[in-house]
Amino acid sequence: MTADRIRSSLVTAYMVLFFGYLFLPLIIMTAATFNTSRFPTVAPWMGFTLDWFTVLWNDRAMWTALWTSFLIGVGVIVLAVPIGLSAALLLYRLHSKARTVLYAVMVSPLLTPGVIIGISTLVFWDRWLDVKGGIFLTVIAQSSFIAAYAMLLFMARLQRFDLTLEEAALDLGASHLQVFRRITLPYLMPAILSAAFIAFLQSFENYNTTIFVRGLDTTLTVYIASKVRTGLTPAVNALSVIMIGLTILGAFVYELARRRELARQESAKRRAVQADMALAGSAL
């Protein structure tokens, strides 16, 4: 009993420390948003205010940087997800020694520092193709390593895929395009949505690569980093609070839709069972 109590106490203490480590900075950041101090801090507490949301609304430079980050994130989704999907399908169907080499090539950007990716992308596109830094080059640079994240997600999903489904469809006369559109793509849809979400988040928070290829455009991370040097205000905290609120709202809507879909499926199953029982009763 003593050993069980000690084990339970250790687990409880670990969980408290773990969730405190995760959520305490968010709580402090949220509280600092409503402090009248011009610095993002909760001590000393100088009074409750909502003025920093007004300051955020009037900060046009921040909204421009946010919009730039959004455009880059969408561009990364459009470029990185298809590349990762193509690489995953190729590696899944390849069974030669070249598979290991191609896998290492695709994963290598994850092991390369973002600074090197940014500099090498800028040097190559600027010197050889005369493409200057900007949104386009930022999308190219970020996609070079974010595509590897998408590829790993697709490969994990494909590990549970039954190839006999494709073979059966081909034997029945379907073309390769029809097989991909009707069988492979619907099976990979959850992984595609997850890869798109992760690609957007990886792009949105990236700094090391973006700083070298952004040109005259400013993303949100670059803008916040510049504000740290010149003087950060709780307006940035206000933006974070809005993002957290939108994330919680999105998770709530998703969970509500998922539960409704499960309830609909259960209702459909019950109706099917009742119909079968009615048919069996009428047959008797």
C-alpha cells in the first residue's frame, strides 16, 4: 500500500508539473493582455484594461504581417502537400535499394538547419534564376523541408493500406486515375487534412528560414522579433489570445460535428438492424 501511495503521488506530481509547464505560460500571457502596463507582464498589476485589443486593431503593420504569413502558409500547403504525397506513394511502391536513398534525400531537409536552407535557397534562386526574395521564394524555401513532414504522415497512413483493393479495381477494368481518385485518395484524405494543417502551422511559425528569403515582405514572426528589439507591447499578447480563442472554438466545432456524425451513423445502424429484424419477422 505504501508503494502504491508513493507511485500515485509521483504520478500526480508529474502530471501537475507537466500541465503547469504547458499551460502556465499561456495563463500568464493571457493575464498580461488585460494589464494596463505597457510591458507584457503581470507584475506589478496596474489595473484591468481592454485597450490593448484596440491597439492591436489599429496596428496595420501587424495585420499586414499576419496576412503575409497566411498567404505563405496557403502557398506552402499547395506546394508541400502534393510533393509529400507523391514522394510517399513512390516510396511505398518502390522495393529496390533506391528506396533507402530516396528516403534519405527526402528526409534530409529535416536534419538541415533552417538557416542553411534559407541561405542556400536565396543564393540559388537569386544568382542562377534572378528571383529575388519575397513571398514566392519564402514558399519555396519552407516547402523544401515541410514536404518531408507531409511525406512521413502519408507513409504512416499507407502502412495500413491494402494494395489488393487497387489490384481488384484494376482487374475490374478501372484505370489508374480512377483507382487513385476512387480508392487511394479517399483513404488518404485524413492524412491529407492533417498534413495541410501541420504544413500551415510549420510555415506560420517559421523564422530561421523565412528571415533570409522574405525580401521586403514581413511575416508575423519576423514582425514580432523586430518588436522585441524595439519594444514589445501587450498588443502581441492580445493577438495570441484571439488565436487561442479561435483554436478552442475550432476544436469545439470539430468535436461537435464529429459527435453528430457518430450519432448519425449509430442511428443508421439501428435503423438497418430494425429493418433486417422486420424482414426476418415477416418471412417467418
